Amino acid sequence: MHRLLLVLAAPLLAAPALQTFTGVITDTMCGAKPHSAMMKDKTDAECIRACTKGQFAYALLEGSNVIKLSDQKSAEKYAARKVTATGVYDEKSKTLKVASIQPAE
């Protein structure tokens, strides 16, 4: 019985810890660059949404780090806004597997 419990609990013990990041929702093309320079007649949010309609993805700009987000649908509504994103960060792909995105206080 104890061995069965250990086998069932092992994946839970090995699960990566959730991390929290706070920054601004951007896109993987512009990253930290000002969006208004790309599309002068658009707001930052409009520019970000336009960039993500093509080959680029929503990302979180935390300081100077651009972190790609796995959850593109949730990120869309927060384009150009400051948020707190929680999830598991994959260093190799520089992607945050998003558990939640909330407006930052």
C-alpha cells in the first residue's frame, strides 16, 4: 500500500513550481520597443493585436525580459496592460506555460 502511494505521489513531487511574473503584455516582434513607432496611427494595444495576427505571439515584458506566453487567448484582452502572470517557465524555449493572467495592482 505504501509503495502504491509513493508511485502515485511521485509525479506531484516532481511537478515544477509555479512562478509569478509582473510586466506588460507585448508581442514577440516588438518586445521592449515602443509600439507607436511601428504604427504611428495606432495605440500600443492595437499595434500588439495587429502583430499577433501574423507570425508573432503575445509575450510578457518583465523588465528587459520578453517571455512568450503559452495562453494567447487570455493575453489578448490585456494587450499593452500591466499584468501578473503565473505559470511554469521553460528556460529553454523562454516560454511561460500560463496558469493564470490577472491585471496587476
